[in-house]
Amino acid sequence: MKGYVAGSHLTGSPDAISDMQTSSQRYYQRPDADHLNYDPDATEMKGYVGRLALNKQSGNWRFNSAAGYSSPGFEINDVGFQFRSDVINTSAVGGYRWLEPHGPFRNQTVYLGTYKTWDTGGTPDAYGAGLFYWNEFKNFWSLDMSCFLNPDRNNTRLTRGGPVMRVPLYREFSATLGTDHRKNWVARVSGGGSSDEGGSASAYGRVSLELHPVSFFSLTVAPRYSWSQDEAQYYDTVEDPAMTATYENRYIFADLEYRQFSLESRFDWTFSPNLTLQAYVQPLFASGYYSDHKELARPSSYDFNRYGQDGGSSIVYDEAGDAGNPWLVTPDGADPDNTFRLSDQNFNFKSLKVNMVLRWEYSTGSTFYLVWTQDRVNFENPGSFDLGRDTRTLMDSPGEDILMVKISQYFSL
């Protein structure tokens, strides 16, 4: 059994504390969260966190259970990383490990786990269950699989400070097959996908190849491709007193098709015990295309009013009217004078990162480092993914090169 308790106390200007209250960690401004009290004039914020875990980590049967509490005002990002506060969470995982060889297996492990969370006002937030399986075969190949099921549930974060939404049943699966890790070459193939009852889906695939042809050289190459279609990606919030159903705000969503390709490469070359060269190269390409803009129809639901389809609404791409906000929306056909604009958030992000480090220990305890980094970024062709075109565009973009030298000298006194 183990646990911890911690607290935080922040002081600052009203603007700084207001930013903390409305940040994504806590969303004090949620209109249907009676337990939260947003105070724009506050100059301090206090909170605490605690967690207790009970584990069994020996023998064939293994078990872990935990419960935690984080008050809304807890804040620790200045000294660490905090995903969210205002949460109560519980989890339990149990499983069995076959530690002796049997059949084609050297060993196996299977776990079944479940979790559930609430906000500190008692609103159920998320819950689900997962099954995890891992084995190593007698030829030292390995197989790792997992699957998750999340029934339809509340989501207190999806509207970015707005009311609770109901999200549909979600399922996910992933698997990784690896070859003998003792060999001069090791390959791993991973893949997975997800889908929900609302029509969203995703898939990814990754191949990793590690080469160790000789003791002084190693090379790793790992291409990865992923795709997702999200039927309810948050887009924007627009104030509108006429939208009383969602607390005088329109919470805008859209379909998002996202594609990403990356290629991680690294090598290590040991010329001698005192001279080494290491390099890391990663090109990355990502694009997102938004369509079917809509608004949340009512809290605690997954219902939407689709612009251009429901209630006599309309949506027009009018770049000439406002280049920065080309989408012109009339949300209610009964009131054609009530209009607002939305930005075009399609994107195409391309980057290339290169890092090389030459290390020379020219005498005992004294080392010379030569470091070269290059960074290229390009944003052309938003909303469109074409790997060949995007590669050429990225390589034609100017790069930022940095060359650094560091010398560490050992002195004996």
C-alpha cells in the first residue's frame, strides 16, 4: 500500500488567477457545474490532491487498485505536469502471469482493468474497461495486444468550458509483434484502430527496424502512418443570447479528417571508446480537413444542429467578406439577421528535425562536443495531404541551422 497528499497555493494578479481558473485543467466557467465558483477578481487559488494505491506485485496473481482526488484549485504545472484537476478517479487491474514455459510460450501475462472518474461535484465523467495480453514465444518473438471498451458516457471537457456532453460508445484495439531481440536485426510491427457509435474512427500502423550489423554501429528506422475521422471535433465557441438552450453560447463542432506520417531515424556509431557520433532525424507530415460544421443542440446530449441542414440555417464560404474568418453562418432561418463568422482551421503542418552530436573524450574526464541541429517548417496547402508534394515543399523551405561547441575540461588539484 502507498499513497501521497499534496497541496498548492498560488497568488497573483486577477488576470493571472483568472487564466488559471479558466484553463483546460479546471474550466471554472462551466455553466452547469454548480460546485465551481469562477471569480475573475480572485488573487489566489488553493487546492490539494491525494492518492492511495493497494498493489500485489509478487507471485503469479497480480493486482492493483487506486483511488485519487484532486480539488479544482490544485495547480502544480510550475514544477511538473498536470493534465487536469477537479477529478475523482478509481481504477482496478488484476491479472495472471505464467512464469514457466509451457506449450509454444516462454511466458505469458493477461490483465483485465477498469476505471471510472467523476468531477468533484459528483458528475460521472468517464469509465471503461480494458484487456491486456503479452507473451514471449520460445523463439523469443513477442506479441502484445490490448483492447478497450468505453460505454456511452458524459464528457465534461469536450466543450472547452461549456456544458457536459454525452459521447457515444467507443472501442479500441492495438497489437504489436516483435522478433527475437537477441538478433543483429529486430523488427516490430504495430497496428490498431478505434471506432465509436457516432461514426468516428481511426487507424494507425507502425514498423520499426533496428539493425546492429556490427558491435560499433546501430541504425533504427520507424515509419508511422495514422488516420482518423472525428465526427465531433470542437471548433469554436460563439456568444449568442438567443441560444438559451446552451447557456447563451453556441458550441461549434465539425467533422475532422486527420492524417499523419512520420519517419523516426537514428544511428549510433562508435569509432572508438573515446569517439562517438549520434544522429536523430524525423520528418513529420500532418494535415487536417474540417467539414460539416454544427452546434451542440442541448447539454448532456450528442445532438447537433447542422448548419445548412437544420432549422433553416445556412453556412457559406465567403473569403472575400473576411479573409481571416471566411465561414459566414446564419444559425437560425427565422432570424436571418443573426449571423456570425468562423475561421478556416484547415491545416497542413510539415517539419524536419535533425540532431547530430559528435563526442570526443580527448583525455580522461575531458570531453569535446560538436552539435548540429536543423529545423524546417512549412504550412502550405492546408487541409490537403500529399506525401510526395509535401516532401518537396518541405525540402524547398528554408531551414534554421544551429552549430554548437561545448568543451568540458577536467583539472586535477
